[in-house]
Amino acid sequence: MASLRDIKNKITGVKKTKQITKAMNMVASAKLRGAQNRIERFRPYADKFYDILVDLASRVEPGVHPLLAKREVVQSIGIVLVTSDKGLCGSFNANLCNAALRLAQHKEAEGKTVKFICIGKKGRDFIRKTPYEIVAQFPEHMNSFDFQLASEAGNLVIEGYLSGLFDEVHIVYGKFVSLVKQEPASAQILPAQTEGVEVSGPQSEYIFEPSVEGLLAELLPRYVKVQVYRGLLDTSASEHAARMTAMDNATKNCDEMVGTLTLAFNKARQASITTQLMDIVGGAEALKG
């Protein structure tokens, strides 16, 4: 049995850990409010942007722009994996990495070559341990980012697609559903999927100026960057929500451990007192004899 001093030191250590997890929970909660507001404001813009793009693409042939045209032979797949830079958020990053790995293995089973663009340190570190090639990486950016990061990553995706490095490009990110639910999601961003897509909400008829082809040439590259930025915002909000939940659970576990250790401390102290009393009684009896 551990000594009273050892148990007391453990109780002190767990209480200090509880202070840390509680503080991290509060920090994650504060960051989550900002990240949640950003993604909730951006989603209507991204959805409307896509609706207009689908309407534009329906007016022209798919081959009018290289970002719309599907390749006859798809050999190389690009996957943009968006994760966090830091841990302590439960299984959030592991779920994202496993989802990307399953997608890569599925494409590889079809005889295709898979290459990664990693945004976030955790995803990069995971893919490094796999046989897949990382063509670009953006570690240490998820703590503070803006549209510039999405623009840089989007330009790499577009250049890779136009140069033939990728025949298809997918993005894997953490979709923010609610404070208690974040799930891995994937979407194809190139070639842009516009055929057979139902436009959400009431349909409107647009009048475009200048030509539809000119607008597509301007909007398609921005569409790729918008998709990447949406993935960044979703992942950021999901990361903070997952960390807040993980730290809340850790704080509760600390409370349970303190209770268990306190009970063990009381039992050990009681046993020590009983032993001392028995020694005193035994000594007294020996003196009488």
C-alpha cells in the first residue's frame, strides 16, 4: 500500500492538473465562439457561390474551362488534408487522418496514385509515416489564419491540376455540426462538380455580364479557394469544440481521481492509526506482565 505522503502528493498533482484542464477548457470555449461565428457567416456565402457556379456551368459545355473538364483517364489523385496543429482534442485528428487514409487506400485499390497537400501539423506528421507523397505542407498555420492561406493552398491545387500532377483533387476536413458533434467530411473540388447538382433553396434566374465563359474563368479559381477556406474554417471550429469537450471530460476525470485518492488516503490513515493504537495497547500489556 502507498504511504500517506505518496497519496497526498498524488492528490496535489491531480488538483494541479485539474486547474490546467479547466483553464484549457475556458480558452477553447473562448476560441470556439469566434471560430463558430466565422464558419456560420461564411457558409451562406459559400453555398450561394456554388449555386451561381452551377447555374453558370449549366449554360456552357464542360470543356469550356479546364477546371470543369473531366479527364478521360484519372491516374493521379490529390488529397488536401486539413487538421489542427495541436493535440489534446480527443480523437479529432485521428478521425480525420483515418478518413483521409481510407480515401487514399480506396483510390490506390483502383490503380491510382495518391499525393497529399497537408494543412496542419498533425496531418502532416501522420502522412509522413505512410508511403504516400506530400507535395506541399502548411504546418503551424491553423492557430491563426485568413483567406491568404486558402489562396496559397488553392493556387497549388490549381497549378497541380492544370500541369497534370493531379487528375482529381479531394479535400478532407472536420465538419462542424454542433458543439458536441464534429465529423470527418470529404468533397471533390476538382474538376468542379456541376452536373446533376440540385441548387439549394428557391431557384433564381440570373442575367450575366460579361460573357458566361469570362465569368467562369474568373469564378472557378476562386471557387477552389472558397472550398479550401470553408474546410479551414470548419476544421478550426471543430478543433476547438473537440478540445473543449476533451478538457471538460479530463476535468471530470480529475474530480473522480481526487475522490478515489482521498478515500484511499483516509483508509491508509485509519489503518495507520489502528496500527499505532495496537502498538500502544500491546506495550501497555507488556508492562503489566
